[in-house]
Amino acid sequence: MSERISLYEHARAFKQAKEVLLSGGVLVYPTDTLYGIGGDARNPKVVERIRKIKKKGKGEPFSVILGNLDMVREYADVEGEAERLAVLNLLPGPVTLVTREKIKLPVAKDGKIGIRVPEHSFMRKLSTDLGMPIITTSANRKGKEPPTCIEEVEKGILEEVDLVLDGGPTIHRKPSTIIDLVERKVKRKGALEGSAP
């Protein structure tokens, strides 16, 4: 079983999470919406490892956590008026915005990338401190229910990652709303009420 740390032990959890991510490792962590599996989104080996843990098809994209709006502007094309308004009004929040990518990442597909700036200060700070886009995908096998607390993450997943962070139940207890800013449509209704680009 991987090491499990409560976020109440903030300093220890943060230090070890940084070490895992910098060494090309993978962790399970809480966001505002669901528990996720994450690692360095710039590292193709990490991307493939998470794909195997999830049992996700080759070429299927992953979204990324970006710690602040400066990182959003660095990795995503948010120069259009609708994009700027969405970023300013919806982030941080329980939403995934799909935009054109600015920097090529192995998690993206067809030049588009899903970005999240969650209402969860731990993961935002981790991303900001490391200057790292962190893969964010729900901590469940494909086709299974996504977890809203650590007890709902299946044992097999917990055993396959390097570190498990327990932050208690998530705030929203449902997936993020997905808004595709390229196609101008809501792709998934989720935790964000009344969402529209």
C-alpha cells in the first residue's frame, strides 16, 4: 500500500507531494470536485503510467491543473474575449475549460487542452510552486464511479500510485462542468451551476 498522508499534516504532505512530482511519480489527491490521479503533465512516461492505472485508451486526453492565471495564460490560448471572460469569471472554480493549447503537452489532443484551476488551495499551490501543469483525471478505472472521498478510491489504484493524499470529502462531490471554449458549448454539466461560456 502506498503511503497515505492527511492534509491536516500540511507541511509533511506538501513536501512529499513535491518530491513525488519532481521525481516523475504519481499521486492520488483531492480537488474541489473529485479525487484525482496526477503527475507531471509534461512527462510522457508519467502520462502513460496514469493511462495504464486508469485503463484509459491510448490517445485519450487528460486535463491539467494550473495553479494560477499566469500559468493559464502560459499554457492555454485565452486571448479571445469569450476566453478571457470565462477565465476571469469561472476560475478558480469547479469547471474544466477546454481551449487551444499554447505549449505542446503529451496530455492534449487535436491542439486542445482542458484546464482546471480548482477551488482547492493545496493543489493550486503545488502547481504554482513547481511551475508544473499537473495531470488531473478522476481516481477511478474507466467506466467506474468517480470518488468523492478517499474511501471510495479502489484499493488497486491506491496500491499503484506513489503517494495518497487524504483531504476528506470533496466540496462539490460531483465532477467539474466541462466548457469547450473552442466549440462554444458545454460538454458536461457538473458542479458549476448555470454554466455557459
